Amino acid sequence: MRYIEPHAHMVSRTTDDYLEMATAGCVVVCEPAFWAGFDRNSVEGFYDYFRQLTDQEPKRAARYGIQHYSWICLNPKESEDLQLAEDVLAIIPEFLARPGVLGVGEIGLNKNSRNEIEVLERHVDLAAEHNQLILVHTPHLEDKLKGTRLILDLLKNDKRIQPERVIIDHVEEHTVKMVLDRGFWAGMTLYPESKCTAARAIDIMDLFGTDRIWMNSACDWGHSVPLAVPRTALEMKKRGYNRDTIDKMIYRNPIQFLSQCPKFEIPVD
Amino acid sequence: MTRQQVLDLYFMEARSKVLDLAAFLDRVERAEGKEDFRLGAIRDAVAHLQGRQSRRIEKVLLSLSDPSKEPIERAIGKAACGAWDGSILKKRTPAPKPSKRSTR
């Protein structure tokens, strides 16, 4: 099995996780900027975090034969402080130019507040100005439906944004259709409790097909499973999916989307 | 997959989850003190499992979701708790502690 992990917060994981992922067939990992579990106090904190994503983590992944890419942004959980957001937005272009940076992400909404929307608009504008791919985080649990609607409306209202260059992540059964119907890519996150289980993710494939969709572990500092993607591939096999379709879901679909960034290199077999 | 194959693959897991849910409801009812809106949300969600309707998962998710359309003025805290407090505007029941919520 070969697979791409399109969304993992490896700064929060151990080298054992890299070893197990590589052993399971992981050849590429993509790491969006996210919330550290606490609010950073200054733009310098973000600067160092972006350095960690773009300098340090690729070296750590390379020791296990895994290509590492990253996405850069201020996450929506830290968007209420507009002055801090302004400061962080100002340093993002420097990192967008670095090798291994795929685009702007994971931007989006958390509690669906006005300030979050303002900062999301600024990120979308930045992505459009710099012709970047976009990775969008949709809110959690009871906030997901409303947040997904607000995000899709915002993106659709910006005529510079091409839906096929945007992935809307963390979709579930009540949001996946609106995402795919509007031409965006959809990401399914495989979490033990709060997002999709493997069985539910495969149900979504049964109902909506395997075009413009990928799945990820979004493993981080919380309850999450770095091997969720290969484990779901095994469950797809149990459910009767053939090898080609499994390969499409866990390898070729991520390549199709990520190859829209010229910095992405298709792994050599 | 045939219906029989789906049953063979997932019945025990579903049985276990139903038992866990039943035990959870018993556990909550044995405990003392007030409940909050989340228990009612679970009961409403369970109602969607009855009968031979389709797309139960979507109906359950919608029943647990905030149906409003306007952004809120300001985010107070970062966490979601898994159910929408429809009575929140009436200030009826205190929201659960942040430690019980999901931020990821």
C-alpha cells in the first residue's frame, strides 16, 4: 500500500508516529498551520512556528523517507484578536514563497464570529493575490453546518477563487453534498469520536463517489490516530472496494489536488 | 455489499454502541443534580433512529446543529460541545464547562 497523509499536525507527534506511518506506506505528509492548544501571544510566536513547519519538520520527516509539505496561516481559533491577525498576515507572504509550502491553510471558521469571518476574508484575499491553493477548516460539531454555509458563500462571492483549487476539510454527511455540488474538493477527517469514523467515511464514498474527495487523520495533540488513513483503506477492502479505487482515494486523489501547486513533487516509486 | 454482508461486518459494533448509549442514559439518570440541554439533544437524536426512514445520520447531525445563519458578534471561548443549545437566548441552562468540550 502507498498513501499520502494530506492533513497531519506532525509537530505534535513523535518520531515513532513517523516510523509507523512510513512502515504503513506513507510517502507524503502535508501539515497545515493550526492552533497549538493555547493562544500565542505575539507575531514572533507564529514566526517561529512557521519556521518549524517549513525548516525543521521536513528534515524530521525525511529521516523516514517521507516528503513533508506545509500550509501557512493564522488559524480561526486565534482570529478574535484583529491586531494580532493583522501582524501575522503580514509575515505570511515570506513563508508562502518557501519550498514545500502548498498554500494558505487551514483557514476557516471556528465559532462563526464576525472577527473570524473578517480574518478569513483577509486570508482568501491573500491566497488570491498570491495565486495559492486553499485548505479550509470547517467548524466543529454543532457549529459545522452553519460555518460551512458561511464559508462556501464567502468563497463563492469572491470571483477570483477557483473551487477546484480549494479543499473544504472535515466534511460530514450533512455538509459533504453542498461542498461537492459547488465544485470544491472535500476532505474527510477520520477521528475516533468527533468527526468521521472509517465506516462513515466509506458510507460517504458509497453515496457520493470518489471524485474530488480525500481522507486524512488530522492527527495532532489530541485524541487522534496517525494511521487512520491506511486503516480506513483496509476497511475499504473489507467493504469490497478494489485496489485501484483504494489507491485513488489514498494516493492519486491527493496528488491530483496537490499537483495544482507547482512546488508539489509526485513521489518516485 | 449485500445486506447480509453489512450485518456480518458491522452488527457487533452497532450492538456494542447501542448498549453503550443505553448504559449512558441509565448512568445519567442515576446521577443526582440538574441536567443540561445536551441530554435532551441526545434524546431528540435517538428519535431519528426509529422506523425505516433513510438518511438517519444526516437527520441526527442536523438535529445537533446550530440552524441559524447569521455570524455571532464575538466568539466566547473556542470549544464546541456537540449539541446546539436552542434555548441559549433564553439563558435557561448554563453551558457545560470548557473541559468537556472539543476544540479540534
